[in-house]
Amino acid sequence: MPESTFLDSSELVLNMGPQHPSTHGVLRVILKLDGEKVMGTECVIGYLHRGVEKIGENRTYQQFAPYVDRMDYVAAVSNGLGYCLAVEKLISAEAPPRAQAVRVILTELNRIASHLLWLGTHALDIGAITPVFYCFREREEVLKIFENYCGARLTTHAFRIGGLQYETYDGFEEQVKAFSNLFLPKVDEYEELLTNNRIWVSRLKGVGILSVEECKEYGVTGPVLRAAGLAWDLRRAQPYSGYDQYEFDIPTGTSGDTYDRYLVRIEEMRQSVRIIRQAVDRLPSGPVMGKVPKALKPPVGEVYVSIEAPKGELGYFLVSDGSLQPYRVRVRPPSLVNLQALDRMVRGGLVADVVAIIGTLDIVLGEVDR
Amino acid sequence: MGKFLRSIFLVDLLQGLWVTFRNQNPKYIYTEQYPAERPQVAERYRGAPRLNINPENGETLCIACNLCALACPENLIVVGSERNETTRRKELTTFTYDLSRCMFCGLCEDACPVDALELTQDFELASYTREGAIWDRQMLEEGPRPTQYAS
């Protein structure tokens, strides 16, 4: 067939988003298409930019804590943990053991909630309508625990610098235990719906392959990196908040495709339950708030603290000039960094794969744009 | 052969539907019929703010220390006070709380040394105007009066 038929006369430029439902918010992807094949992409971000980092420079350290919940709003507790750990490192304080254990329980619950929301919406993008209702049913139980604990369901503001504002409520341990018992069979149920589903497998297997080397080049972290085969988890690599006391496995994939990322996240939910059970069984008694002055004036200096958020490495870089307000707040959001690999992953694929790959990256645009 | 039989007898479909129908049991129904059925929010729920009054004499508990206004990240609280010449103490005159900017973080509640300001379990905060979301002292003490559409 000759090169110059009228069919390949020009490449088609297609705008996907910012209102496309499968872009999980307001991501705009400019696709360059040759028929159904993707030749290249360009991401346009910033539709949800709120200037969170600048807000941080105009608030005291305590006042900025509610704002970090609004970056990755499906994993607000993890954001709060990262920020609190960063400020605690800046002022050389540490949360009491009980506070650390409660923090671990709530962050792992939040990891489950985040992965459930990812699983539901990802399956919805692929075309499986049922899992989203199942996932939201269990997510509701997690959100009930959050609501009982701190009074908010989504933007929780659960942690304070130096520990916790609230002691656990009556029946906290029972509710968490009941959830962990209830949850594991439900994970099997999701797997029953999806793992061997022929449409699911054929839509995901071999799609959006990212090798370990490519992940390292792009700085991709979290389940995407682990699915490529590298067991890199900051909870194990640089333990924080007492994660070294808990036994858990780091699930890894082999091929680094979308299906492996699905399996890794499913397994991570099971490991989170394992951590929660250990933490609840060994919940120490004692105070939940360390000695931190109300008017917080950290010494001059800078810190970088990163934690393993549900989506990857979430880092906070704080610069203090010795005043009440930080001189600079910089956030390393996992979603933004992982999104950079989108072009590499979709190139050569089909348009329908773009939807699957955006879903599997598990981005939250509130965090990408901040 | 096995694959052929699976596709003839729609095994995959029936497997999926079995999970679906298993969950038709009424005890798994999660939907709340909102206006008719009032949701039970948690005890610690952070909703509408309230300025507590002393139930014995009806005086406000607020000592006009201004700590809530300083703690608020959005600067939405304005505390007005004047010095009482006879008792030589600050007394609360006005208290303005701009709910339209509030994100219910609970920092004002934490800062209050006398438990006067409190975020309550009221969650129906809609108003027809933007000005309606700015609550004065009277509104904060008596609480909102949303229209009850169901008994």
C-alpha cells in the first residue's frame, strides 16, 4: 500500500477533557491520533490550581494543616500525616507512641479508602459498573470511622502538630476490628468480579507497560513502581510513625502493565488490613499530644519529609526563617510526578487505553494542580 | 473445549450475576431517604458553630479573648468587646462568624479556653443569600432554624 493515501493525510488532534469524566477531574489531554492509534500526548494541567503552597506561606504552621487535606482529598489523612511529620521534624518533636499508633491506623484506613475509590472509578472507566457500588459501600465504613473519630469524613484534619487533638472515641478499637474482619472477604468479592473477568483482563493486560528503569527516570513512585517489580516502599525503606514495628509484605508485580498495578493495589489493601490489625492489638496507652507550644516558632532551617501516600511518595519541603509562618512550603505530590509518565505509557496505544492508563495512574487533580 | 462450554453456558456472566443477586438482601441497603429519614451524624461532627450560653443565667460563656479569631486560618471570626468599667473585665458585644468561608477545620473550637465556641451537629447551613451565611451573635447563640420539611 502506498504511503500517501488520503487516509493518512494528517494526524488528528483531539482534546480529551477537561470535562471528560474518565480524566478524574479536570485534566486535559491533547491527543495526537493516527486513526485510533495515539502518536503523542500533551497534558494541560492547572485547572484546579489554588495556590496551596503560597497559602502555606501566609498561614502559621498550625493553620496550614487543614489546607493540605484539600490537595489529595481522597487521602486527606495521609496528607495531614506528611505535613505533621515535616513540622515535627522541623521543631525536633515526636508524637507520643499512642498517637503514632492511631496515626498508623487512620492512614492505613485512608489507604484502603483511597484504593477503593480508585478501584471503583477505574472499573467504571473500563466499563464495569458494578464494582464502584461495592467499593463505595466499604469506603462508607471507613468514612464512618473517620467521622466518629474527628467529626469530618473527607477533609478530616485529623492530626495536629505534635500528636492528635482528639483521644479515640469509645468503641474505636471495636469498630476498626469489625471493619478489618468485614473487609477481607469483600476484597475477595472484588477479585471475584474483576480478576478473571475476560473483558477486564483483555482491557488491562499488556497496556501501559512501564519498566523499572523508566519509572526511575520519570521519578514514578508508589504502586506504579511496585507493579514494575521494584519493592520500594517508604514505610519499609525509611520508616516513619512507627511503621518498623509492623509486619507487612510489599506486593510487587512482574510486567508493570495495568493489570499488575491492579493486582498490586488489591494486595496492598490486604496488607493495610494486616497493619491495622497489628496496630489495634498493640495500641499503647498514654497521652496523644506531645508538648508543642501554641505559638510555634521553629528554628531557622529546612526539612524534607516524605511518606508513602496511597499514590506514591508524598514529600513536604519546609523552610523556616524562625517566624510564625513558613518561609516556603513545597509539596512533592505523587500524582503530578506519576502523571509525567502518561505520554510514555500511552504512546502507540489506542484511545481506549488512554482511559485505562489515566485510571491506573490513580491521579487526583487536586494534588496535581495544588 | 472447556472454554467453549463456558461461553455456551455463559458461566462468566452467571458468576458475575450471582454476586449481584447475593447483595439484594434488604439488610444490605445503604441508601438513606434524606429529608424523611434524618441522618445520624457523629458526636464529634463539625457542623454549624454555636456560641454557648450559661444555662443558669443566660449569659454568654465567651470571655472575648479573641483566641478563636487568631486561630482561624481564614480570618472569618470577628470578636467585638468592650471593657466593663464596674467589673474591669472585657465583655462580649458582637461576634461575627462568616460561614461562607468556613472550612470546618475545628481550630477555633480547639483554641477556645472556656468551651464557648463549639461546632455542633447541625449540618443544614444553606441560605438564600450570601449575607445569610454570615452569622451574628444572636444566630450563633440560638442556632439556625431550618425549615422542617418532614415531621
